[in-house]
Amino acid sequence: MDAIELGIPFSDPVADGPVIEKANHMALQNGFHFADTLAISKAVADTVDTLWMGYFNTFYQFGMEKLLQTAKELHVSGLIIPDLPHEEAAEYKELFDTNGVANISFVAPTDSKERIKTIASDAKKFIYMVAYAGITGSGVSEDLRPFIADIKEYTDTPVYVGFGVNAKTAREKAK
């Protein structure tokens, strides 16, 4: 099934590399607002699985209850929030569940097996595997098989690879 991740521009995209950071700043300079994301979602979410990727401040300022109700009404299936740790996201678990919107879990190579187990047990839709402790697009290469095995020890939830992925390393990391 096809899916689209709608990135919500933010002034300080700390998890993103220079290309996405520049795109964020250009979008904001050109007047892009969260309301534009809502309009795009309304136009596409009935026909393609739609997720929002953004930094927590944007969502928090909108109001989490209102945000998740709006996401549900627009048929947005999940949120990807790279700066919201699993432990802090637990505060909003009931809101996510009530509205049928997935809060995409992140697992990093620096996580202990116990933390991976905890995160994996709560995962919905897919797990966002941070392939490298750094920013997106950095292109560092490493063997991810042991890390994936650690995740798969605790869940059958699909694992998607992010961070450290660029045009040079995408094929290798997908394997």
C-alpha cells in the first residue's frame, strides 16, 4: 500500500540534515503553515495512507486533543515525532488510541534491549528504526542486521529505516 509522509516545516529541525533543514526554512519563508498541511491531508488522505512528520512543538501548540481529533477526521493514520521520546509520549497514548492514530515509535542503536522491548510492545503501524545516531541523510554505513534482530525479537511490527539514509546508502540499508 502506498503511503505519504507530510513533513511539517519547523524552524529548528534538529533531527534533519542540511537538505531537509533548507527545505524547512524555505517553506516557512514562503508562508507555509500547519493549516496548509491540513488542507493537503484533506485532499489526499482518503486515497493514500497519510502520516504527519513534525516536531512536537508544532503539535503541542495546536493542542494534542484537537490535533488527534483533526487527524482522525482527516483520515491521517499516524504521527512521526522525532523529538518526542517514548517515555514522554506515554502521556498521550490514550488520546492516540482513542482517535485511532498511530504514534510511530522510534528505536535507536543506542537503546538497550530492555528499552527496545518496551518501545516495541507499544508500537503501532511500524517502527521507525534510527539507523545511525546522527542526522538524516548522513550516509554512514553499518551492518544493521543485529539491531533489526533485537527489534524483531519483541515484535512483528514492520520496521522502516531512517536517519543516515541517502541516495548512496538506501539500497544497502533496505537489504
